[in-house]
Amino acid sequence: MDENNKEIKNIDEELHNRYNELCKRIELGNDNKNCDDIKEMKNLLIDALIKYEAIKFGDFILKSKRKSKYFVSTGFLNNAISANIISFLISNLILSKNIHFDYLFGASYKGIPIVSLTSHFLLNTNKFHNIFYLYDRKEKKEYGDKTIIVGNIKENDQDCVINNNCCNPQFEKKNKKKVIIIDDVFTCGTALTEIFNKMKYYPDFTSVACISSS
């Protein structure tokens, strides 16, 4: 094994061990109990950003056409441990802030795997019967399912929301579907504006939170 591969293996092993240890100690959604451990999990994400070279320094032009001296490319976090850290932290934020929602919305493209894994973490807390997620298309599709937002979208139906105490479910008739928008990075809001414009085609949707992974 050459030195470069050995170094990568050591990084993977260190992050994996620290992540597993923190998961054993953290109760998702209980920030009063988890305060120090959650901070450590956030530090672990920073370490992953640095060690996998997801933070780039230089001269960059952002989507908004603004100039920046650094750029966060979460595409370099294309590994299971980093994805787990991100989705774990997002799940904890949703639970600790008690954000009620009907759908998680993954902004294409990088938000899509994040909402999928976040759904997994939330479901495993046993606070939900199921988690539904959506994503948008960047390009218009001319065949098959031509919808601009993809997912099993039910209008004006009855949803099940489980209380924090996880005892009895409450069934509520909702006029609006509450959506949490998740992406890898939000800067000046250009991507969010595009998503909001797409959501206008779905009048039953209302955004209740926007969360980025970094």
C-alpha cells in the first residue's frame, strides 16, 4: 500500500471510530442532553470537509455570479461516513427544533441523497410512521413522468403526525403541505429562489424550513 492510500485509510478509520462512538452517546432530538456531543459531531463534519478536501480556497465565481475566496464542494464527501454525519446532524436539528413537516425536499442534485438518508435517521427514532421525500428536476422532462417535482404527492389528504412523547398519533387535516427544503449549500439564495418558483406550481406546498449540510 502506497503512502497516499495508507493516509486515506487512516482518515477513514479515524472518522468511522469517532462517528460510531458519538452515535452511541447521542439521543437524536435531545439537545439538552447531547449538547457537547452534538458540538463534537459538528466538529467531525468540519474535519471531514478538510480531510476530504471539500473546502477549496482560491478565486471562484458562485452561481450568483459573485466572487468568493473559497468554495465548498460537498461532492468530495462522496463517502458513507460523511453522508451519515451530515444526515445525522440534519435529523437532530429537525427534531430538536420540533419542525413539523409533511415532506423533506431534496434540492437537485446534491440534496437528493441527503434527504434519503435523513429520512432513514428520522424513521429510526420511532417518532414517525413513515417519512416522505421529494426532489426537483433541473431539466424539463419530455416523456414519462413530466412533473417538475418528483414524488408521491397527495393533495388534501389526512396525515399522521406523532407527538414528541411518541405515545398516540394525532391525525390532522391540513390545508397546506409543510416542506423542509434541504441542500448541500445555501449562499445568496439563488438556488432557493429557483425551488420556490417550482413550488408555485404546487399551491398546497408551504416551506417551513431551509437546511443546508454545510
